[in-house]
Amino acid sequence: MGRSSEKSSTKVPKTFSEGELVWGPHGTFPSWPGKLVRFERDGSKVLVCWFGNRETSQVNSHYLKSLSDGLEDHHRERKKLRK
């Protein structure tokens, strides 16, 4: 029963779908919300359209987080700044 922390520390490859909302590095921001537009042909990167300015950029999918994981991390970091 006490093994849930072991499971959470195991790296599981992330899979995303076109049209999915994600968080990833954009400009000077370590994490910013965007929408996955398409996968590049070689599969190494994805094209993301970023919210706010509608810019697009290619990002290695290893740097992306799901919407829920990204929001949790964002709120955790914001909370640290308030202390």
C-alpha cells in the first residue's frame, strides 16, 4: 500500500493528441499554455500555438505537460511567490 510514491517517481512517456491543451516553455516563460497543432513528420517535435499571442513554435514533446499537470505546477510556483 505504501508504494504509491514509487509509482509516481517512475518516468512514463507522455503521449499527446492533436488539439490537446498543453503547458510548455515559450519565450522567456518556463511554462505557458498552448494547443498542440500537429506532430512534425520525424516525430521528434510538435507544433504548439501559444495562448495570448497566437505565436507558434516547435517544441520537443518531452518538455510538454498535460493541462492538469501544468496547472498544478503553475499554481504551486505562484503560491511560493506569495510567501
